[in-house]
Amino acid sequence: MITINAYLGVDIGSISTKAVIIDEENNIIASDYIWTKANPIHAVKTLIENLEKQIQNKDIKIKGIGTTGSARKLIGVMLNANVVKNEITAHAIGTLSLHPDVRTIFEIGGQDSKIILIEDGIVVDYAMNTLCAAGTGAFLSSQAQRLGMNVEDFGPIALTSKNPTKIAARCTVFAESDLVHKAQMGYKKEDIIAGLCQSVVNNYLNNVGKGKKIISPIIFQGGVSKNIGVKKAFEQEVGENVIVDENGHLMGALGVAILSKSTPLKSEFTFKIMEADFDTKGIECKGCSNHCEIICVRKNQKLIDSWGNRCNKGALK
Amino acid sequence: MKKEPMISFPHLGDYYIPIKFLLTHLTDYKVIEAPPITKKTIELGTKYSPSFVCIPFKYNLGNFIETLEQGATILFQAGGGCRYGYYTEVQEQILKDLGYDFQMMTIGQNKIITLNYLYKTIKKLNKNISFFQLSYYVLLTLFMIHFMDKIDDYIRLNIGFETQKNSFIDLKKEMLASFSKTTGFFSLLTKYLKYKRKIKNLKINKPKNCLKVGIIGELYTSMEPFSNYFLEKELANMNIQVKRFTNASFLIYQKKFKIKKMQKYIKKYCTYELGADGMDNVYRAKFLSAKGYDGLIHIKPFGCTPEIGAMPIIRKVCEDEKMPIIFFSFDSETSEVGIKTRLEAFYDMLKIKKG
């Protein structure tokens, strides 16, 4: 059996954690996707364990590790990653490896949404939502709960609507009260759901996509891209075909895995990470009235890294 | 019991040094600067400010509260061509409502700071001061500000490439301490030349084609590092050369002479002025594009009306010039992590583009 040089990419988002293992040619050897449940350390441990099961029969040597997503720093320390990258760059690189001709990437995740514009294979402009959560997955799931259904069913139901209800967008608070109002007025459920999908799209385009030139090919990814109703609303609003890749949720992880190829690994990686005990502790620095909260990461009770201090007064180690 | 009169004023970057110097020499009172800005400052400011007011208001108010607690009895505030013009009156009212006993002074009126108006203000505190005396110290302070800004300009261009960490900042601290002990024009000039030589002699390792980024936008968030989450420091850590036009020298005396020139340069985009510094930033966007800069960062407080007016025009300039730009809005609720993520992505974008 020949040894395959492989690279691990982990994308730890607020809602879900994704990981891929790729080979030298960027082919995905193993991948997995689980909920973060506000416990990134545990999620990553489970994920790594799942990945190990998938590659049991192969002789694989991990040569590089990359982390991205909102918990990238913490998990980067935990896995001893050689690349810790922001999700914007990671998504762009990952998507470009599969769709080299892409010009626009729509990404709507659980807590944030972004737009990335690409010209000749390089990022030329991007934006991330700065104002509110109205255009994100979290909004859709909370509304699903209100309507007493699973968010996964939203897409197909939305497609059955012939006359989507207009829901006030802009802000989750307005949208929610408008939704209640419309429901009490007697609007049909599928029309309301289709209206919700449209309001997510309108919010996204008015907020994140404001002033950006949207050119096709357009790729739509992130958790919300699995919702066919939102995809359709996008196509109607933009007037172009919108592509949803079946691996769309893995793009960030794929991107960092690719990035980790170019940097040498700091130390050898083993799948034995389950055995080590990681925990974090927040302490407040009493150096001045800034009261910086310093996050300490400990492995088997030993401090391995810390951050959060603004000045040297709070430097640990 | 009557408290001993003590003068104080809000922070703006390092300018507390010349301001303190000026006020100390114009009056016989003790002058203290507000305690350094910390999270506590902005918490206090936010708590007592109208929630939608721009962030500099909150910082200033926080500064005032903290300095009043230290025993200040006379507060100085300036004013400008936007909401800044109402800061003095509104803050005075808020602080009086909170029960503080103090006297509020303003050095500007109808958007501009004039020598005559300053004289009238200072006369209230010091009856014996002559117009000549005032002019002398104002001029000396202006020179100090001018020298500080010149040194800062050089530092911004080079600090990202220092070979010894903190060498620039340490030397600058030393310089500022020495500036505060200025006795006259000759003493100031000697100090300036000495530190200029020292700073230019600091070792740097700067590649010819380093990344160059311009910071444009509103004045307070540009000049007060705490309010922009130490943006310039972050950029320096990424080894980026930084250019920033907005400083006290520009606002106090250079701008007047440049307006006509700026207007002509951006005739294609703006027919009229945009209020406050809006037009200046359109000019800078075009100017820096022509100068071969790699990217622009536009910063403003959340809800800053003049800059909101300028943004679509700046966007148009950047589109025409193919200039990458990102916009940041700062408020008391801004997430620091969000800024870092965007900034990192911006850096990656410029770096990959440059190749």
C-alpha cells in the first residue's frame, strides 16, 4: 500500500463544523459535517474521530492542517495548525479550486453572510454583513420554530407557493412581527414561507450586496444554500442562474486544506487528539480599567496559548 | 468649600500634549488631561449618551466624566462642521443633569476656531493675558503639532518594517515627553531635529514593493487609535506602509489652502463640498490611486452623515480606478473579531492581487 500525502482542513462555524481531508490533487478523500452546538472543542474532537473512521483502510499521512471559521484560532492551537485563515479567503480559494471561472460567491451561513467578487481568479471585492442577522440562517431557523416546522422543509414548501406573501425585511424584529401579522390575517403557510425566503434574499442583496456588481457564474453556498426556496428567490431577484454545489458547505474547509499545502507542518499530526484533554479558561486582567478578558487554552492542564490582552501587562506565559 | 479650579479636556490621540502645553501657558490654573481611554471610558460615555449619537461623542463624554471625577472644574471642547458642532452644548447639559459642577468652554464657534474667539474664551479665565502672549503660545503649539504630525507621517510609512520591535513607539514616547517641556521656539526646534534624526536612523527592513494602504475617513476615528481598535497597529503588524492625511495640522491650517485644489482635482465627481471632511476623502481616494497605493480603508463612526454622503462617490472613484477599498463603521457595539476577520481578508486580497 502506498502512503498518500494528505491535508486536513477544518471550518468551525457558529452553527456547524466542517472538515475535509484532501490529497495532493485536491480530491476530497474524507469529509464530515456536524453541529458545533457552541462547543467547538468537542465538535472538532468528534469530527476528527469520524474522519479517522472514514480513512481506516488507507495509509494516509497528514502533511498539513488548516483552520478557518469563527473558532479558527482556538482550534488552530488545539490541532497545531500550520495555517489559520479567515473564512473569506478560505471560501474563495476552496470555491476557485472547483469552479475556476466563478465571478460571484454568495455565502449565507448561520450567523453571517458574505459576498465575494472574483475577477480572473482573484478576489477583488468582498463584504460581510455588519448590521444584523436578518439575512442569515439563524433567522430562518427561528422563524421555522415559530411556524412549528423544520427549517429543512422550508425549501420544498416555498416552491409550492404561487403567490409569495411580502414580509417586511430589513430587521428580524420587523420581519417577525410582520410574519405574525400575516399569519393572523389568514395568509397561507406556503406563501408566508416563500415570502420569508424572499425577505432573506432581499435583505442580503440590500445589505451585504449593496453597490456590488453581481456577474455570473454565481455560486451560492453556506448552510442556507441547501434551501431551494432561497436559491429560487435569488435567481428571480438577480435574473441569473445560481449554482449550488453539493459540496458547497465544505468550501471553507477545502480552502484551508489547500492553503495548508504550501506551508510545512510544525509537528506531526495524529488522530489521537481525543485522548488529550483541552479546555479554555477566561480570566480578567486587572492591570487597568480595560479589564481585558484573556482566554487561556490548556492541554492536559498545561497552558499552551493565551490571547485577548491589549498590552504586555496581560501577557501570560 | 470651593474646589480649586482645574482645567481638563477630552483625548484625541497624542494631541493631549500640545493642548495641555497651550492651556498651561495661557492660564494660571492647573491643567490635567482626561485619564487614558479604556473600555471603562466608552462604557461611561455610552451609558449617558443618546444611543444613536456618533461614537466620538460617547468617547468625549466618557473622558469628561472620568476627568470630572479626578477633580476637573473647567472643561474645554471644540467643534466642527457636522454634529460635532453641537457636542459642547449637549454634553454640558448631560453632565449638568448628572449633577457635576463645572464650567464648559468652547474654542470654536460656527464651525471654525479663530484666534479672536479663542482670545475671548481665554480672557474669561485669565484677565491679564495679552493678545500677543496668546498668539505667541498658539503659534508655538501649532509648530509642536506640525512637528508631531511630520514625525507621525514618517512613522506610519515605516513602522511596519522596524527590525527591532517597538523601537519607533518607544522613541516617539520619549520625544513627546521632551516636547511637553518646551520653553520656546528654539528649544522646540532643537528637540524636533534631534528626534527626527534619531527616528530616521532607526533600522528598518523595507522591501521596495511593500503593500501600501491609505486610511481615509472621519477625523476622530482616524486620529484616536482606541476608537478604531488600533487599526494602524494591526496594519503595521501585517508589514504594510500606511498613509493617512487627516491629522491636526491638516484640519487646523492646511485644509483651508487645499480646498480649491482638491475641488479642481475631483471636478468629475463632486461639484459641491460634502460637509465636514467628505470631499477631502473623495480627493484622497483619487490621489492615492494615482500614487499607486494598493488599497484604501475608509473608517467612520456609525451614522456619520458627511462620510455616508461621501461613500458612494468614493466607491465610484475606486471602481473607476480599480482600487480595492473596505469600509468600517465603528460604534460602541462593534465586534473586534469582525474587524480582524475583514482586515485579514483585505490583506489576503491585496497580497494575492499584487502577486
